[in-house]
Amino acid sequence: MSNLAIDGARLLGHLHSLGEIGRDDQGRLVRLAGSDADRAGRDQFVAWLRAAGLEVVIDRIGNIFGLWSPAGAEGDPVLVGSHIDSVIDAGIYDGCYGVLGGLEVIETLKSTGFSPTRPLAVAAFTNEEGVRFAPDMTGSLVFVGGMAVEGALATIGTDGATLGAELSRIGYAGPAQPGFLRPHAYVELHIEQGPVLHREGIAVGAVENLQGISWQRVTIAGVANHAGTTPMHLRHDAGFAAASVITFLRARAAASPSPMVATIGTIRFEPDAINVIPSRAVFTVDLRDPNEDRLAAEEAALADYLEHIAAAEGVTVTTERLARFEPVTFDAGIVALVEAEATRRGLGVRRMTSGAGHDAQMMARIAPSAMIFVPSIDGISHNPRERTEEADLIAGANVLLGVVAKLAGAA
Ligand code: GLV
Ligand code: MN
Ligand code: MN
């Protein structure tokens, strides 16, 4: 077992092939959940699963599983995976690395006569990114019983489409009941998407926890009026109120003693005209903190500020919760396995916190789980410039190989 290694060229080939699927007419990678591009990516992944001789199972929320249950393998499977949906104008590694790295690990073990005592499985979970449908991590959330499948299928997307209808349309509303398998353990390989490993020159992150995530949609209703004739003190400007919220959150984050982060990633004004005071502003707020109490305190501070700005500007404010996930602590035993396997392979390793959301944070509700990170060059992600050195991609997948082999109980 000790010298076993994945086929790096095959892994990189899969990553680059999948990365070409779902390019829009400007060449941007946009593989939003339930879209035609998502279907094309899924079809390719399923073809690779079949070519590898894995049993393919699709569940009702569209999660795809590739199962390997050779003779002698019994009990709950060791599950690896991540997601293949993307953000808008994405890089090619986010999520895909964990899915294709997982497939690579199983193919390697399968082709080298490895006899696991447990089945192995790789998953691609539906709508991890949450760009089109909220909440994010829908597939894994439903899989662990955190959201009813009917409710999730009824989710309306940013373009008015329904997740369930879109999954049916693209042929991925499967028959299996979410939760049809209970993993013995779940391990997710992922690019870090932040600067820590690259800056410190460390090859592997053993991820021991993941910060809490709070998503809201805020709607501010003001009064449209003439931009040239309305004196400043007589305005009820939804645009100004929205801008005040943006600067409030930036100032809160800057003053916070915690590593709290705050982002307004979408904003829309109505009527959206150069010479009309905005009557309406709709924007999203993404707040994150590794500490649940601090995250709750930031949500409360935002709620207070929204009341304040409503009174001060004479506007009304309503909020809608889109996602709320508490921070997660991963399984100490698997984190230690990741550290030990990286060290055994002569790789630098450090423990770390994940700033991004991942399917592992859902799977941790039902199975011992952890993550393996590899460096992101300059910490760039959710951007087409997202990149990881090939040697780091291969090294991380080899760490996953060793960890999976241990968890699958082989001699
Ligand atoms: C997923 O990429 C997230 O952390 O938003
Ligand atoms: Mn991801
Ligand atoms: Mn992402």
C-alpha cells in the first residue's frame, strides 16, 4: 500500500476535460446547477464512472454516486466527493478536484488489486455553489436529512426556474432516496481557495473545522423621485440605504477581533435609471465566522443597523434568510490520518479552518468527516484565474488515496 500512487496524468486530463464543459459564448465557465451545462458535465462524469466499472446511482435531488463494492467489501462505504456545479466565470478546480480526485483514487485502488474491507463510493453533490438556487450545498443537505427533498425540489432559482423541474429536464431527478447510504466516513479533497498554504509554502491542509455561514436577501423600499429636483433632505433613497449597509458591514468586519468576513455579492436597483432616485434595492449579504456566537452577534448587529437606516432614510427594509449553517468541527481521527499520510509522503502539512462552505460540512452531520486542502496560487478562487500547481494536485490526491485505503480497512 505504502508506495501506491494515483495516475497524475489521468487526473489532470479529467480535470481539464471537465473544465472545458459549460463554456458560454464568451468562453466563461458557467455550470450552474440544473442548467444544460450542468447536464453536459454530469453526463461526462457518469461516462467516466461507467468506464471505471462503478455502479451509478442518482438520487431524487440529483446527487450522483459511483459505487465500488468488490467481493469481500461489506458494511457502510467510505465516501469521497464534492461537487461539479460552478459559480459564474469559474475556475476549473473548485469542487471538480474532489470529485475527480475521488474517482481517481477508486480507479487506482481498483486497478492495483486492492481489496477493501468496505465498499468505496464517490459523490458529486447537487448545487453546492448556491448561485442559482439557495441554500448552497442543497444536495448534501438533503442527503443528510437537513432539508426535505420536496421542499428542496420546489426551490425557485434566481431566473425563476424550479430546481426539481430543472433536474427532471436534464435527466438527473433520480430514483434513489437521498440518504440511501450512510457513509462509514466522508473525506473531501478540495483546493484551499484562500492564501494560507501558498503563502506558507505548505503542500497539504488538514482541515479541522469550517466556519459558519449566514446568507440573507435584503429588500429596501424607498420612493422614486426626480434626481435633479428632489433636495437631498427630502429623499427616501433605497440606493443610498443599500450603500450604507455595504459600508457598515465592511467597517464591522474591519473592527472585529474575529476573522469574520462580510460580502454583498449581488445588488439590483429599481427602476435602475440614471436620473431617478432608486425606489428599491435588493441585495444579498454573506456573513461568515468560525465562532457561532460571534456570527449570531453580527447578524443581530446587522438587524439593528437595518432598523436604524430604515428610520433615518424613511425607507422600509425586509429580509429573507437564504442559508444558515453553523460552524462545523471535523472528525479528529480523520484529521490526524490526513496529517499522518501527508507526513509519511514527505509533504508539509498544517491544520487549518475552511473559509468556504463545502459538502463535508453537511456530511459531518451523519458520518465522521474531514477535508484535505491543497494550495491555491495567490489564494484566488471563484475566478477563472483559480489555479493549483499540478504537483500539488497530484500530491493531494495521493494523500486522499492513503487516507481512503486506511479507512477502507485494508491491510
Ligand atoms: C462555496 O463556494 C461557498 O463557500 O460559498
Ligand atoms: Mn467547492
Ligand atoms: Mn465554490
